[in-house]
Amino acid sequence: MTVPTVTKLHQIGVAWNWQYDIDFIRLLDQAFHKAGLDSYLIGLHNLAQTTGEVERGERQFRWFLDRASDEDAHFLKLNQLLTAKGTHILNAHDHYLRASDKAEIHSDLVTSGLDLPATRIVLAYDREPQLSPAVLEPFAKPFIVKPAKGSGGRGVLTGAKTLDEVNQVRAKHHAQRFLIQQKIEPQILGDRRAWFRVYYVGGTAIPCWWDDRTHRYIVVDPQDSRGINFAELDRIIRVIAGIAKLDFFSAEVALDTRGRYVVIDYVNTPCDMRLQSKYANAVPDRLVQQIVAALTGYLKVQMPSPNGSGG
């Protein structure tokens, strides 16, 4: 006699594998439960078991937040399984892959009318080891050199001046295309550089100060927000979201000396959600709470209502 499969259906699954994510995951899980949402956390300790249960139809999820497969391919199998079974994925993997490649989405951002630094995209070192000096002719010195993929500043030169420097960093990341960009100098508003990180969280735009030199985040308070065009920051992040097709990411935007809001770093995801109360260069606790609330509210709206409507 065959025993019928009993399926456990969760509203939200969250996968994570970075030890510094633990505070954010706990806050998120607590917020979900307070909002009446059933969540299930997946880490290294239960990944194999959960993947097997999903394969056998014993466990299902309506929505899934993946903060692990970008660094660990073992989590990618679960992501792909859930996608095939119709789970809604926050930051669907195919969209994530395209959006996380700066060279891939650069032309769409330009076409959209957003202001970007003057940029030249060059082939990977494997395909073109030595660039022509003519590549650098449009750029004043110093200029920025950054790999098309990656985060956390890895492989980025912020004060490059010579072709040798460009080729050396390309050789270290030899399989990647690179962007050469004009360095943007921001205005000074009060005593701060007008450089912002803007989060997009399920349709909500949340800006904060972000110093490109110190990498320090500061919450934008009403008393120090004069001179900031919040409507423009909101518009910019929504345009990027429409192109990237992502639900949760951040972008860097600087107000330059010509009065333009220039998009510096197009898409950053997964977002660093460490608490500033524990790590000086991390995200202010109040901002993390805002992001948690926005994610919770977004997912709450997506869930089917008792009459069967909803996401």
C-alpha cells in the first residue's frame, strides 16, 4: 500500500549561508511571524534535507528569498527546483545573472535616459590581453576601472592613471570584461559628500548617505536632507528596477558638480545587511529595520487572501 505524500506548504523560504547575515535573518524571521507569515529558514545545516523534500514534493514554498546561491552552487539546485515548481523567487536567478553584469545592462541604462559616467567597456584579458592606448583617450586622469561582475570593491581601481594599471588588474580577473569610467566628483551638501546608496525593496525606495571614501552609511534625517532631490532618487531606482527586473537591490548614485544625479554602481545584490551597531562600516540598524518592514509588507501583499486572490 502506497502512503500518500504529505506536503508542508510555507509562505516564505529564506536561504542564507553568510555568518554575518544572522542578525538580518533573525529580524526578518521575527517580522514575518509577527505579520502572520509562515517562514522557513534554510542554511547549510538543512540544505540537503530541504532540497530532497522539495524534490519529493514534501515541502513547498510560495515565495523564496535566496541569499546564498551567488556564493554557493549547492544552494542553486534548490533555487532551480523551486523555480521549476512555480515558486515566486525574490530576485529570480536569470534576472540576477544579467543585472549583476554591469557590461550586460549598461546600454539599457543609457537608453533609459539615466545619467551614467562616461564609460568604455573592454573585452576580457583572455580575449584581448593588451588594450590600445586609444582606449583611454576620452578619460581625464584619474579614472575608474572595475570588473563587469563582482561586488565589495574587488578588482576596482578608483585612481587609475595608466594603461599598465588597467591591463594589470584585467590580468588578475582575466575572464571578465571591464568597465573604464570617468571619475565622478560629488557636490558637498553641508559637511557630506553627496553620494547615496538607494535601496529598492519590493517597490519601496529607501535612500541613505553612503561615503564612497570611507564606505560609511548614514541615515538621511529631515534636518540634513536639504539639497537632496528625493523624487529624482526614487525615479532613478525605479527605472533601474524596471531594467533589472529585481525585487531587492541597491544602487549608488552621486550628485555631481554639474547638478546631475549620476548612477555609479548600477545593481548591488545581495545587499550587505550587517548591523552598524556591531560593524562600523555596516548598515544603520534603523535602516535595516526599514528594509525588513518593507520586505515583510511586500510579501504580505503577495500572499493569497482567504477568498483566493493575491500573489
